[in-house]
Amino acid sequence: MNRTRTFPRQQLRELEAELLSERRRLERFMEAEPEAAASERTESESIDAMVASGVSDVVQTRTHARYDAIVNALRRLATGEYGTCLGCERPIPYGRLIVMPEALHCVACGPRA
Ligand SMILES: [Zn+2]
């Protein structure tokens, strides 16, 4: 069984463009996310600020995780492994990839994003 996924050239281009623009968006987001916001916090500020900061950390972590996934997907795209489910090794439907281009699994294998 040939496990190398082949896409029509047009789909491949769209997915690559999607990955590249998403990577750019995340890069901008990470640059914009002010490290300063946390250090400007004063002791007099309410618990809300701490909660907000915690939320920001979660967002940061998720952003980095997604960024890594995008970079990984681009690498897989280059090596021809892209679009194959890591769980069942079947092709991931194009319809799923275009909404979640960093997906490593088909819907059945998850995990949910
Ligand atoms: Zn699968």
C-alpha cells in the first residue's frame, strides 16, 4: 500500500497558502502579545488581572502549540507525508485540511483542536 498522499496540485497550493498565511498570522500575534502586560501588574490590582494574565498564558501556550503544528505541517508538506492520518494512515479529507490545515489526524482518530 502506498501511503504517500498525493494531492491535486491546486489543492496542495491552497493548503500551503493556508499554512503560510496562518503561520504569518501567528507570528504577528506572538510579536504583538505584550510581555509588558504581565510585568506592569501592580499588587493593588484585583484578582481579575491575575485571571486575565492566566488566560493570556493559556492563549500564548495554545498559540505556540498551533504555531509548532503549522511549522510541522509545512515540513510534512515538503516531505510528502502531509495529509495522511497519523492514527489510521488513511488520507485526511481535503475538506478537513482546508479548515484545519495543521491537522495530523482524520476526524475519526481525533484529537479535536
Ligand atoms: Zn485516522
